[in-house]
Amino acid sequence: MRYEEFTIEGRNAVIEAFRSGKTIDKLFVLDGSEDGSIRTILREAKKQDVIVNFVKKDRLDQMSSTKKHQGVIAYAAAYEYAQVEDIMENARSKDEAPFIIILDNIEDPHNLGAIIRTANLAGAHGVIIPKRRAVGLTATVARTSAGALNFTPVAKVTNIAKTIEELKKEGLWFVCADMGGTSMYQLDLKGPIGLVIGNEGEGVSRLVKEKCDFVASIPMHGDIDSLNASVAAGVLAFEIVRQRMS
């Protein structure tokens, strides 16, 4: 399902968005606001486990395009999120070993869109992203995915490390991308697999890396030391495809 409206401003509009079932990615509220309608908004946000950012008035003024924000701005998702179970069901319905791409705090919407596009073309059954410190399904992500968002489910979870643990119980094993790892050509990447790609600057966080079974590196011969996150995701995803085909 598409959502056409991405930034929602004003108290009534935000309350209406929550009550009509729109998926709100982030909520920005004027710091110190405590009156009735703000309390209603915060209650709705809590029900849906939405991240609330309390900010100063000048920050809201900067973000506002209508200049009538009334102390509250919400970012709605451009697409609906799936559940992790939907991704597993996608694999079962195709009678394939699950292949999931998990993103640890990707912040650039172009990277996220490109990775969703790659996930679709590599036959991954879905993408998992975290709720905090990461970009959600914005309009830019939707555009960059070149239509892949219509076919590849994206789930949003509170805790990536915990999600990996739960998926291990379903028989998946996990490989994360890191320059200090074993060459991807030396690893057996077949079977039910989760590919973990880290943040553009810091890579995969320590806690998430500890949950992974293998650390894979991409052999490189250039003069700079790392690949863009979406390119790294593409290279590793298609090594998984190559191994599955053989």
C-alpha cells in the first residue's frame, strides 16, 4: 500500500494520521509541550511504539514547510512495513531456503533504496532494518528502490541482535560484512542465511557482530579501504546467489 503524504504537520493532522492507521516513522514534538492534544499524540505514539524526539521550536520551524506545525511534525512511511514472519513466509511460499538482508543502522536513504533493489534482484526474501538511528521507508528510499519496494518486504525491528537470535532458532545462520573477516570466496554461504551489512561509517556494531556466525570480507585491490554500503551488500548478495546456483 502506498502512502502519498510523508510529512504531516499540526496537531489534528497528526492525531488523524495515527488514528487512520498510517505508519509513523518518527515524531518531533516541541520540548515542554504538555497540553491535552499533545498528550493524546504521545499516547498514540506510545501505542504504536513510535520514536519521539523532543526538540526546540527553531528545529521544528526549520523542518516545517507549512509554518503551521503547532509544535508537532510526524514523518509517515512511504510504504507499509512487513513483519519478520512475512519474510519467512515469503521464503516458505517459494519453497526456498530463507535469504534475508539485515541492515545495522543504514542512515542514507539512497543506500537503503539501492540495497532493497539489490535484495529483490538477488532473490532475497526480505530486508530487516532497525527502528532507531536508521533511515525508514521514505519517499527517497521508495524512488531509489526502482519499484523493488512493491515486491520485497521490509520489516522494522526494535533490536537487531535479538532478531538475529530469534531467526537462528528457525535455522538461519548469519554472515556479516567486515574488512577484517575471512574472504567471502572461502566461506560456504549456502543454505538459510542472513547477510548483515553495517552502517556507512562504523560498519556492523560490536553487539550485532558477536551474534553472527561468520565475518566475510570482500577482497579488494585498490588504493582506498572500503566500499559503499550498498555496493558491499550487492557484491556479497551475489556471491550468495552464485553459491546457491552451484
